[in-house]
Amino acid sequence: MSYAMLMERVGELNDLLNAQSILTWDARVMMPENGHETRSKQLATLSAVTRDLLVSSDTCRLLEAAEADVNQLEESSAEKAMVRQVREAFDYNEAIPADLIRKRTELSSIGFSIWAKARAESDFSLFAPALEQMVALTREMAEAIGYKEHPYDALLYLYDSQDTVTTLKPLFSRLREGILPLVQAVAEKEPPRFDFLERDYPLDKQRQLSLIMAEKIGYDFARGRMDTTLHPFEVSFTRNDVRITTRYNQNHLPTSLFGTLHEVGHALYEQGVDPAYTRTPFATDLVGLYAVGGVSFGAHECQARLWENFIGRSRRFWDVHFQTVQDVFPEQLADVTAEDFWRAVNRVSPGCLRTNADELTYDFHIMLRTDIEAALIDGSLAVKDLPDAWNAKLKDYLGVEVPNDTAGLLQDFHWSSGHFGNFSNYTTGNVMAAQLLETARRDEALATGLEAGNYDPLRRFMAENIYAHGRRYNRDELLVRATGRTLDPEPYIAYLNAKYADLYGL
Amino acid sequence: MSYAMLMERVGELNDLLNAQSILTWDARVMMPENGHETRSKQLATLSAVTRDLLVSSDTCRLLEAAEADVNQLEESSAEKAMVRQVREAFDYNEAIPADLIRKRTELSSIGFSIWAKARAESDFSLFAPALEQMVALTREMAEAIGYKEHPYDALLYLYDSQDTVTTLKPLFSRLREGILPLVQAVAEKEPPRFDFLERDYPLDKQRQLSLIMAEKIGYDFARGRMDTTLHPFEVSFTRNDVRITTRYNQNHLPTSLFGTLHEVGHALYEQGVDPAYTRTPFATDLVGLYAVGGVSFGAHECQARLWENFIGRSRRFWDVHFQTVQDVFPEQLADVTAEDFWRAVNRVSPGCLRTNADELTYDFHIMLRTDIEAALIDGSLAVKDLPDAWNAKLKDYLGVEVPNDTAGLLQDFHWSSGHFGNFSNYTTGNVMAAQLLETARRDEALATGLEAGNYDPLRRFMAENIYAHGRRYNRDELLVRATGRTLDPEPYIAYLNAKYADLYGL
């Protein structure tokens, strides 16, 4: 009975978090220009009401009674896991003082515009004071939450409970060792032609192609919709309503094409959560107070990057689907073969900007940010020394010179809004994707499906092993169940080696 | 200090009510097909959280302290009025037991589909048992809220605090006396041609025309947007974000044309509320717990019908704007004059359906419903006797025979969802519009503006006298301030007499 009452409370928390996400989607996709003035208050109120309901004395009483209720059950039972997750969320959020949340929220809202100004003027010194304050408040938050070894661990935890500074260090080291030689070898090779990617691609045709590709890999439009925004994203309000957005660049076809595959990857995860988990702790992030059915930011990026890169940029994918693209753009691609296209969309080109990075160099942008964030949070790197540290690391990893702050440490907005700890998930996501795919390919029907451009078996594999479980199991539990071991960089390194050997004749 | 804290609480209530409206707009305009399954829970939770916050012991304490705070102020001060309105909302909502709300909500959600089935089969007996339950629960609610003379007054109050059974009775009687002779006189005249309204009007051109007309009368698109739905509506999430929808019928131009003018009328009201009132009791309905800046349903319909009918169906409007419509549809309107068009969109045709009714017969559909609702709620009419009462009244008023239940008492969904007490507002809205317009026209610049198709002076008059005040003054206070007297049917009767004399040569 107490258990059922706690679950009804969790249902309400789900509803409120979904409502917040609906307001955010609307603000980014539909809201008229002047709506901003009042929307931010509406979001702040919803957010405060949700947090207050979670850490209320009433929820505390329900939680204690429910803990007694499920005490006799098996440790592995779903009921016990649900109550445990509510306890964890309660403790995590109760530990953060409301006053600190308020200060961080206030600083975020001015921080973003300070960052935008500094970025426009390419002058980090304009942003440094706000960043110093944000780092100080974030360290305070890490202390309030608590950690075993490193203050940054308290922040990493929010995005994936399985990562710490201690676990990431050897992972990154092995990745650098395994990938850097490839970057160097590719640099000596002739780049492929890619002129045709920058021809004139009318936007309505691009949208038509995006819809075709989204459907091909299994996005369910009866439970979703695809709109246009400058910064693409996926968002879900339960598995029944999972929306994506796409960005179109008239002179760069890959922007919408791979952007769509990426967001559809996120969406497949959310659409695949077990319907029985709707409105339960397994269907939303009560720790981070964000409506998401996927278990972690890393597991989510795993799926986005799996469909965008591992599948969407594979040779076989373009053998099968190039014709579809050519049918939509017969003139633009008249002089192009499937192989030309595959080579072009995989061109390696080390640069300053993370969001423009190719698959091979992307992880170095991530490792750079993760190391720098950890050092900022533990105080071993001062904000004033940040530009030198950033530029030196990029030079060290990719041999790239940073020409100015805009192309350097001012390129991402994240810190201005108080986000620290999420970058590493792009790389753990890549590693996880390769590991899952290695196991999946052992299934003959699945491998045959991929050859033929039928993605149902792979999507079913991911649904059964990852999507359906929602937030029930953590990332490493999911990996052990699916592949027999926790996060392992070897399949990813092997995948990159094989792929770039094929592409560049190494 | 306590006053400021109470106002911050009211700000939060505004935010939550606006959030609810955003979720409702999204559900009706943007949500994918399967989203319905979880959206209703999200709305129910938001609604319960909002009500709980209003009637919480915490709000009660803030309210009592704020009442002490403003005790010394002038009765007419805005501060005192704000606190008084919170008190009124607190008492009204606290009086309705949560259990009764729950029962009515549950019955509504099944009631609607029972009604839809009964309507599809044109069989009132299928709907009668659910309606009996709904009437019983609604009487219970009226008793909980309390009233002086008639239980229906407790429901009328929700939609306009100035109307009671006692005030509506003489109003309706005078309207019947003043309008019925017109209906009878028109029936003997030759109807105008209207064939051209039913030609082929491509939807994209209709949308283009709707946008032009919306802008002409002053809808601000920087604080709004116009989408397409089967049932058009207006909704606001503060004055900064006021949205409308339009319905398009390819073979009936007036549907979108006048539908747009109607919804823009609502929108002008919301966009015109004093910005200083945002997030205060003057900018949302805390009694009915609905995000609306207009003071009553009747005052809102006043504006919708003012722009749709009094202005939009006037002879002068089409003298000036027919060319615009003809420019968009040159072929469809090649053989039509401005006068033909004006006559056609004002054709009188007594019928069974309220939503298809012309301006002259519309009020009879309203009076019929209001009288029947009052009798249902006071128990003088039993649900089983409803079909006979309905059909007899329509025959009596308009001489129209009701062929079946679908065209009769099953045409409106309102009762199935527990709405009782709102219909009379369409008629009081008409009366109010005529009264305001009569005063407004005395201003020379305004009258000249109307002649020239410049609606800025009229919109400014309405903004100053009505829109800007939000919910600060009740309808009759607004009317006294603007016209020197409370609701008066004479200008409306005079307006209809003049208009139909001109149209039909009476």
C-alpha cells in the first residue's frame, strides 16, 4: 500500500518532469519571439515545484513506509530497485541546498549571455569572472553531494553513475594509445573528394530525405514528430511522445542527413522503453530531475552515435542506400558513386571545433574537455590558466593551433550554464556502441540484416538489451548482461582501425 | 512583505496555469497520435498540483498575513483588489471537496466518449445515464460552492460573476421581444445568393488570407502564432504568447475567414492586458483555475463577436476589404461585388445547429440552452424529459423541427465534460459588444477610422476600456466606466434592427 502510494507520487513527478520538457520543446520549436520573457519563469516554477515535491516531508514519509514494505523482497526485484532509486534521488537532491540551486540558476541565466558576448568578441577575459564564480558554486555543489575520491566524481555521477576520474583515466589512456597512430597515419594520405557534399541541396528535398532515412531505421512517427531548429535535439514526454529536430544547411547535405540519424538514435532508445515502466522510477531521471527513459547520458550517446556513425557512416550502409539519396538529388549527385559518397562523409580533418569533428578525432576533443573540467573542479587548474592549458592540449593531441578564443575554449556554452561532467559520455558512448555492435554482429540474422539494409534485427537487439530496460540497470549492468563484461575500449579501437584502414588504405 | 510573498505565490500559480495551457495547446495542435495515452495524466497532475498549492495551509497563512498588510489601504487600491481576489479564489476552491473534483474529472473523461457514441448513433438514451450522474455531481458542486437564490448561479459565476438566473431572465425576455419580429420579417424576404461562398478555395490561399486579415485588425505575431485545428480556439500563456487556430473548409470560405476574425478578437483581448499585471491575480482566473487575462467568458466573447460580426460582417468592412479577398481569389469571385459578398455572409437561415447559426438567430440557441441548464440544475427538468423540452423550445423560438438527437440535444459536447453555465456568455457578449460600440462610435476619429478600414482607434478604445484592465474590474464595472451603465440590451436590439433592415429592406 505504501509502495503503491510512493509509486503514485513518482508518477506525479514523471508528469511534472514531462511537462517541463514540453515547455522546453515548445520554447525551442514553436514559441513566438516575445514568449521568452515569461517562459523562463514558468520553467523555473515547474522545476522548483518538482524538486519540492520530491524532497517534501510527505514524500519522505511515503519513502520510509515503502522501504519497510519491500524489505522482505529479493534484492533483484523490480519493486526493490524502484524504491532504492527513489531513495537515491531523494538523498541526492536533498543534499543540495535550495539556496545553492537558486544561486547557480541565477548565475546560469546571466552566464549564458556573458559567454555569448565573450564568444562574439573572442575574448575569454570577459567570461573568466563569471566562470570563476560558476566553478566555485559547482565545487560547492560537489561537496554538498559528496564523493569518494575526486570532487568531479559527484558531477560525473549525474550523467553516468558508472564513471569516475579513476575509471576514465585508464580508458582515455588506452584510447589515445590506440587511436593517435591512426590520426597520424591518415594525415599522410590523400584526402577524398567531397566537393559534391557542398552543392545546392534545396531544404524541402533535404527534409524529404530526412523523413525517409528516419523511417528506414525505425523511428515511429505515430509517437513522434520531426521539426526544424538551429540546434538539433531529441526530447521525450514518455515513450508515447518522442520528438526530434533537424537542422538544414542548403550547402552541406551531411548536416541534416547525419543529424537526423543521430537524433533518431536517441529517439529509438526512448521509444523502446518498456511500456510497463511508464510513470515509474525506471522511466525518468529522478536524480537529475530530467524526463529521460535512457539510463545515462553515455548510454544515450551510444545509441545516437551507433546509428549516426557505426551504421550511418559504414561502407555497407551507402552501398545499399546511396541510390535513395541519388533519387532525391539526381543532379547534385550525378557524378558521384556510392563509394565516393561513403569516403566523403568519412573524411578526416583535424580542427579546433568539437561539433565539426570527424569520427576519428572527435574523442580527443572530449578527452581534452574532461581533463580540464576535472582539474578546474579539484582546483589544480585556475580559470586564468585555462586558455593556455586548452590550446596546449589541442596542439598536443591533434597538432592543431587554436587561432583565437572563439575557436578555442569559448566554443561550447556548457560551462556558462553550469554544466560540468557530461562531455566524457560522448566517448564512453562510442566505446559502448562498438562493444554492443561486436556482440550483436555474432548473430547471423542480424549480420545478414545489416548487409541487406534491414535494421529491424539490430534495433530489436538494442531494444531487448538496452532500450526496454529504461533506467532499471546501470550502464555496466546492461553491458555485462549484453556482452559479458563492463566497458571495454578494445572493440572500439579495433573498429576504428579496420574502418580507417579500409578508407585510407593504411 | 507578506503581500509580496503572497504575490510571488500568485506568480507561481500563474506559471502553473500557463504550463497547463501550453500542454493543452500542444495536445490539440502538435502532439503525435499516441501521445494522448500519457498526456491526460500529465494534465491531471498539473491541475491537482495547482489547486493544492492554491488551497494549501501555506497559501492560507500568506493570505491572512497579506490581508493584514493591506488592511489600511484604500478599498479601491490595486493591492487590496488583488488580495481580495486571492481570498475569493481560495474560498471558492476550498469549498469544493477534492473528492468531488476527482469524481467529476473521472466522469468527464468517460462522459465525452459516451456522448460521442450516442451522438454517432443519434440516440440520446445512450447518453442519458451519464448525463444524470453529471447533473447530480454538478448540483452537489453548486451546493458546495453556495449561492443566494438559484443553484445555477454558483455555476454561472465561474464564467461571469455578474450573471444570475434573476438578471438573465429579463435580459432574455427583452431580447426575444426585440429580435423575434426581425426573424419573422426576414423569413418572408428573398434570400441573397451565396453560391460563390461554396466554390473551390484552395487551403493555402485561405491561410494567406487569414494571415492578412489577422494582421489588418491588429494581431501581433511577435506574440502569437496561427495553426490549424478542426475546432478553432484561442489560448494564452501570458500576454507575450497568445495563440490562435483556424479551421479551413475548401468549399466554404467563411469558415476560415470569420473563424480567424473571431479568434483574433479573443487574442487582441489577451495581448492587450497591462504588462504590469503579468503573473498577478489580474492576469489569470484563480477562481476557475484557468490561464486567462480577460475578466469573464462573456467579456471575451464580446471581443470575439465584436471583431467577427459587428466589424467583420459590417457593410463598410466589405466595401473596404472585398478587394483584398478578390485579389487572393480572383477567379472564384470574378462575378461577385462587395455588396453581394456582404449580403451572402449575413444570410439568415434558421436551423438546428448552434455553431452554424447566423448572427440573427444565434441568441435563440443560447437562450434555449441556458434555460434548460438552469432547469436541470434546480431539478425542475428531469434528464428523461430533456429531448421534448429541447425540441419544443427550438420549434417555439425559430419554428425549426429537430429531425434527430444528433441535430438536437446531442450537438454540443459541453455537458459530457461537466461544463454548465457558460452558454449565456455568448449572448451577454453580443449585448456588451453593441453597448461598447455604440459609445465608441461617438468618437469622431474612431468612426472615421472604421469608415476607412483603419481599426487602430477602435482597438485602442477597447484596449483602454477593456483589455488593459485584465481581471481587475468585473464586467459591469468595466461597462459603467466605459459607457456609464451596466449591461443594457437596447444598443444590441437597435444594432440588429438597423443591420437587418439594411440587409433585407425591412
